[in-house]
Amino acid sequence: MEEAKGVVMHVVLAKFKDGIAENKIEEIIKDFANLVNIIEPMKSFNWGKDVSSENLNQGFTHIFESTFESTEGVAEYVAHPAHVDFANLFLSHVEKVIVIDYKPTALNPTNNVFNLFYADSLRSSMLEHQRRDGEREICNAFGASDSLALDWTTHCTSGM
Amino acid sequence: MEEAKGVVMHVVLAKFKDGIAENKIEEIIKDFANLVNIIEPMKSFNWGKDVSSENLNQGFTHIFESTFESTEGVAEYVAHPAHVDFANLFLSHVEKVIVIDYKPTALNPTNNVFNLFYADSLRSSMLEHQRRDGEREICNAFGASDSLALDWTTHCTSGM
């Protein structure tokens, strides 16, 4: 089972307390998203409301997913004062919460999807010099033979 | 808040029953992953064990994330006989489970990371003609001006 190098997904499930106004929830989500701009190891943030129809959400209504380079990065995030402040606000507004961190593993032959996912997360949140260093590292990891990114562009630019 | 077009993340949290052998769990995970090869709307599959240190996993030990093109795609997956068989096996081995579906929303200016994520999920799981159709659609969506993929390749092939 192949493991994506250096990507840790940080997954938060929440049910907000009854009676909290929708615009208060939106404000909290914006504060959550803003941590990407404050805490360096946090590389991306996405969220959504549950839309499943299997009746197995156990009452959870929201999910938040962010990416980190390492479990050490998550630990740095958890301890960061901006996160501590946010977590206090967040936890006072939720009835229940689950937090899971995991290193995504595919059973497919390659895990390029997560390399690209990670690469683009880095791109969108880094300072210029961090971005350049990160890209150099990832391009080296791709290597000359691992041409998924090249291949993709060829498809987009050739007539197909 | 910008929403990624057409991507639905299907997230399953589980705690396996005590006493189930590790190799049985691995077998179940392989069966889960294999649904990508059987059920057309399921575009990718990744999983991981919880490695968080925040003590908020509420006993959940495993997470499984797959991607779909639409909520209709998830519904087709849920009703598919191969999924029904697998779900019966899976549910008989877990103590508790949560299922959340969501359409990832970023608060960043673009959501290209999910476009690429989705594009590469398509690539790895499609038949040749499905892949060509999907790529044509995605290249059209990128458009001439949205050159993140091109940009990325330029960085990899130029000296940086």
C-alpha cells in the first residue's frame, strides 16, 4: 500500500449548537479559513455541509479539511496561539466535534493525485521564496520520468 | 464562497470492532478500494489511520475518502449491488461509522487545486474513451487563461 509522502489531512467534523445563527456560523468558518494566512504549516483549507442521503452522519452537519506537510506541522498548528484562540471560539459553538488526522494512502499504482493536490496547496498559500523552494522539491520528486503533469498539459494544449 | 464544480467528497469514519485481526481489516480495505474498479461514478479512493494527538477522534480509528462527480453519482454508488454487498460486510465488522458527503468549498480566490484533484482522479480510474471525454471537458473548463497546469509544467521544465 503506497503512502503519499509528507501529506497529512486534518479532518474536523462538527455539529453546531441549535440556535446559532447562520451568519454566526459563516463568520466562524471564515475565521477557520483565515488560519491558512496566519499559521505557516497549514497549507490549504476546504469545508462543506453534509449532503449525504445515507442517514449515517450521526448528526454531524459540517466538515472542514486542511492539509499539512507533516504531523509536526499539525502539532505546530494545534499549539499556535491563533489556533488556540480560534479553537476556544469554535468549541464554544459546537455541540460535538471529531478530529482525525491521516496520511492518505491509495491502493492505486501511483499517488500522483496527492502530489499534485499537495503541490497546488503549497502554491496557493506560500510566500514567494517558500513557493520556489517547495516547487523545486516537488519537481525533483516528480523526476524526469514521472510526467503526469507534463502529460496533462500536453493533453490540454494538443488538439486531443 | 466559491464552490468546486461537480466534485463530491464521500467521507467514511469507522471504528472496527475489537478482536478483528489486522489482516482482516486490510482485506476489507482492499475490497473498499476495489469498488473504484467496479462502480463507474466512484472516481478515486484514499484511506488512512488516525494519527492525531488532540484526543478528539471519539474512538474512530480509520477514515476513507472517495470522490464522485455529483450527488447523483454517490446515489448510484450507494445503490450499486457491489456496494450493497461490500457495505453489508463492512458494517458487520465496525463498531461505529459516520458517513458525510460534501461539496468542497474554498475561501481562496480559486479552487484549482480541486479541479486538478478531480482531473487526476478521473484520469486514474476511467476507461480510455471516458478519460478522453473527461479531459476534453476539464480542458474546456480551464480555458486559455486559466493556466495553472501550464504554469506548473513551465516551472518543472524551466530551470527555475
